[in-house]
Amino acid sequence: MKPFSDLKDSASALIFDKTIKVTQIMSKGLITVQRNVDLKIACETFLNNHVDGVGVVEKDGTLCGILSKTDITRVVSSMN
């Protein structure tokens, strides 16, 4: 069995020994919500766009965070 340090090399071999850069596969149309939007609207944004995360932006469009389905699930599961 290979040590964990060799897993990166093994994973590369599974992709036909080709290095793939993030920029080659990333989505370029960033889906965002404003930081003060209601959570219901954010959830609708996820569903309507079939995404698992969105950028959170200030009024001027500056990225200030990322909201994921995991973030939402964590909050909802902690509600009494």
C-alpha cells in the first residue's frame, strides 16, 4: 500500500498523466447574492441555478464571502 504522500501522484496518473489547471475547468459566470438578502432568496438562487455555492457580494459587487449548502444546512440543523 502506498503512503499518503504518493496519492497525489496516483491521482494524476488516473487522469492520463495530464496536469489540469483549475482555470481550464472552472465556471466563469459567478452566481452571487447580496450580503443582506433573505436566506429564502439565497436558497432559491441555489435551486434555480443548480449550484452548491454562491458568492456573497457587497452592494458595489465586491466579493465578501461564499455561501454553501453546507453553511445553510449547519444553520438550519441548529435551529430550535
